[in-house]
Amino acid sequence: MAALALLVLAALPAAARDPGGADNGGGIAGADGGEFFTGAGVETALFNERGAAFGGGLCLGYGYGDGALGFRAFCFTGGGITTVELGLFLRVYPFRENEGFFVQAEAGAGLFALNGDFTVPAETGRFSVGLAAGWRFPLGERWYVEPFLRAGYPYIAGGGVSAGFRL
């Protein structure tokens, strides 16, 4: 499904794209010259002393200059617990514009199903906050890969990799 969405977005008419490309890789430009990006990833996280939980998720963001703001949704399963994390992130690239090393603050909600069968509403929920650091490796003009590590609450620590497309 995510691959289909990426293909549709990549096929948008050239008139909707910024022809300059110097500031945003020729992607879909916002009114201020920023760019949208989307990605999918896999991660392992430590939520408790029972061990690691494994999962995957999606993100959608908007980058401008040396910063980005976005939304991420990840689902984990492990130790008899299913966890869904929904949150916003604020990212800063201190050395290069929209690539290289980044630090990221995250905040949102963590929903837990203690019997491993996630149903809405969840059995319990908590706020979720954390910090992440990673590296965005550009692959051509539009594609990227991002390995990252993070720490926060209610998870203890986590790490993973995501790949995405600059729209």
C-alpha cells in the first residue's frame, strides 16, 4: 500500500513540482520552498524487562532548511504486549540541510494491549516522549535511508532504520 502511494505521488504532473531543485531536490515544494517526505521503517524497542519488541511503521513530514516537523505511527509486538505509538516529531539537522546527522524530539501517545490482541479502545494508554538521533543518507535526488537510535518513555530505548521518498 505504501509503495502504491509513493508511485502515485511520483507520477504527479511536472507543473506541481518546483523546477529549480536547488533547495529541495526538485520535489513538491511548499509555499516557503520546503519539501514533504514520507517513509516506512522497522524498529526494535525495549518497553519492559521481558525483552525487545519488534515492529514497523510509517512517517510523513515536512522539511524546511535545517529542520523538519512530522507525524509517525509505529506498531510493536513482543512479550505478550502489542503497542501502537502515534506521535509528532520535530527534527533538526545541525550540519547540512535535510541530510546527514539529525536530532529529533518526539511526543504523542502509546496504546497498549496487554493480551497481545489490540482492539480499540486499547486496554491502557500513556503519553510518549523521547529523543532520537540518526543519519539521513540521500540515495539520489529523492530517496533516502535513515538509521536511528532513540530513548524515552514509556519505552526505554530503541533503534531501527527507515527508508523514504522526498516528494
